[in-house]
Amino acid sequence: MEEIKDKSETAVFVAVSPGIQSDRQVNEYLDELVFLATTAGVTGEKRFIQHLDHANSRTFVGPGKLEEIKQYVQENEITYIIFDDELSPSQMRNIEKEVGCQVVDRTGLILDIFAQRAQTAYAKTQVELAQYQYLLPRLTGMWTHLERQRGGKGGLNMRGPGESQLEIDRRIVLDKIKKLKLQLGKIDRQMISQRSNRGALKRVALVGYTNVGKSTLMNQLAKSDVFAENKLFATLDTTVRKVVIDNTPFLLSDTVGFIRKLPTQLIESFKSTLDEVREADLLLHVVDISHPGFEDQINVVNKTLLEIGAGNKPCLMIFNKIDAYTFEEYDEFSLEERTSRNFTLEEFKNSWMSKENSPSIFISARDRINLDELRATLLRMLT
Ligand SMILES: Nc1nc2c(ncn2[C@@H]2O[C@H](COP(=O)(O)OP(=O)(O)O)[C@@H](O)[C@H]2O)c(=O)[nH]1
Ligand SMILES: [Mg+2]
């Protein structure tokens, strides 16, 4: 039976950050974690930040901080403690035992959102594989879940003589992983042959951080109607459309966005979704320039592209949402240095273009600003 999500589920958020990181930076990371939780259907505001150069190996945060969290959680009847990092299985167990509250780590949260968002059988299979791979080392203490699943099919009779519950569960999960991999292999082969049937058209892939406007831009360029929403990971499945600019046709694909600390299980299971990116002739790297952490996001995307073997492709940087760009007025009398946060859009453009050699363009996909210039640039880069 599916669990029914209680609407009043609440969470607190926890980050450990190295001493050199500013509170502002950590809070930006936590903003994203809160946004992820909201996307998953959990609300909450309270944050706990601890500056440590190394996380506590037993409970991730130190004992004092954990006590503080425990008190808050109990007084406010909080459902989940959500951590901005992947925890080790034993850290998770220790915290759960000491605080008496469900612990969710960043990877688990992202996997949960992916599971909710997967539409096609293909995406569902990919997510399920990632979930089981995440589950495998965390089975101790989680077996009640599998116990329930097994209940319908043979129940406890499956227990062999002398085998521990954990061994049986490990076997069930390993078996699941094997089956899912076989299933994915089959779909992969279909996808490969589909792709090879597309002919000699040039292939262009939209890439970028999640929620930057990739799907919105796809809809503008291809007059398609891909789901776009102010949520993280609105799109999981790949959409490919034929686009024609001045009699030059090419294929444009829109796919899943990247995020910092993307679980490795997901990268692996989304291998063929990401093939679309790996096999593209040109990447359009879309950036949300209205996001305070957009420069960080650019680095995350570039790093992920390198990891999946698409780091050396021709790439057009598309700075989107210029309609919503804001900057902080620089206070001449302040002791702080003037940074890119104080740049006007014009200043940012100039500094970007003087230090980077990949071509770039500044647009608003939503308000259709500079889209003709984008089309012209695309055409130049494709022919
Ligand atoms: N202000 C502004 N919002 C935009 C623009 N382009 C997209 N958005 C919004 O950003 C959110 C995410 O868009 P989406 O296309 O789903 O992003 P994706 O996750 O990268 O595919 C949606 O709420 C869009 O309406 C833009 O040019 N300006
Ligand atoms: Mg999208």
C-alpha cells in the first residue's frame, strides 16, 4: 500500500560547512535545500548551521549541536531532519536513534523528488535503479519497509534456515538491481537505434542547472509544449524536437537539469538520458542570471559535463532571465571589496566576455528578449 503523505509534514534543515565558507554562502545552499524539500512536499524554515572542517564521523554534527536540534525537534513536533549532504548509513542510524526523528539526507531527498517526477516507464526504471543502489548499504534498520513489501508475496516463508533478515533483504535488493539493469539495457538499445534513425541532422542539447529556464527556451525555439514550472526537476524525460532556422533544420533536446551534489547513483542510472548530451554537436548552457548563486551553478554544470564526458563540446553560454537580473548597489564607504554581486548587467557582460572565450548571449526566454539574436548565433555555430 502506498503511504499517504500527511500535508502537515515539517522539517528542519542542517548544514555543516568549513570555517572559510561565509554564512551567506551556506544560507544560499540551504535556500536550495528548502526549495528541494518544498518540491518534495515538506515545509519548514528552521536551519542549523555548524562550522566544522570535518563532519563528525558518528553523528555528522557535533554532540552539542545535535542536542540543540533534538530539543527543537521535540518541542516543535518536527517530522524530518534534512541534511545538506549525503550521510553515511551509520551516521543516519545514530542520529535517528539519538533524536528520535526521521533523518533524510540530500541524496535521499533528490531521489524522492525524482521518483515523484518520473513520468515514463523509462524514467521510472532509471529512478528505481538509483533508489535501490542508494538503499543497499543502508538496509540495516530499514528492513521493515521491505518486510511490508514482501508480506504479499510469500511472507516470512522466504526466510531460509540460519539466514539473517539482513542477508535476505540484501539478496532481494541485489536481485532487483540486476533485473532493473537488464530492463534498462533493453530500453537503451531501443533508444540507440531510435537515435541512429534520426539521420544526419545536427544535434543541439540544452544543458544547465535545474530551474534555469531550459524547458521554457525549448518551448520558444521549438514551439513545443514541454512542462515548465518553478520547481526543481520539473523535467526528467528527454524531449527532442526538430527546429528550423532559415531553412536549416536541426534537432534540439531538452532534458534533466543538474544540481550541486547530484547523487552519483542518479548520474549512473541516467546514463542514456545523458547520452543525448554526450552525443550532441553543440551544447546550449542555459544560466539563470537572476539567481544569486548563478556563478556557482555554472561551475557545477561544467563539472558535471566533465564527469559525463561532455566537457569538450562546443558550447554557447545562454544567460537567461535578464528581465529579473538584480545587483547590489556598491557602498563606496564599505570595507568590503566590490564583487560581481555589485555589477550591473552591462558590467557583468563586459567582464564575462573579456575573460571567457566561449560565445555567450543574454536573453529572457519568458519575455522573448534577444531570441532573434540567439537564433542567428545558433545558425552561425551550426553551419
Ligand atoms: N523571470 C523569468 N523567468 C523565467 C524565464 N525563463 C523561465 N522562467 C521561469 O523559470 C522557471 C523554470 O523554468 P523551466 O523552463 O521549467 O526551467 P528548467 O528546469 O531549466 O527546464 C519557470 O517558473 C519559468 O517560468 C525568464 O526569462 N525570466
Ligand atoms: Mg525543464
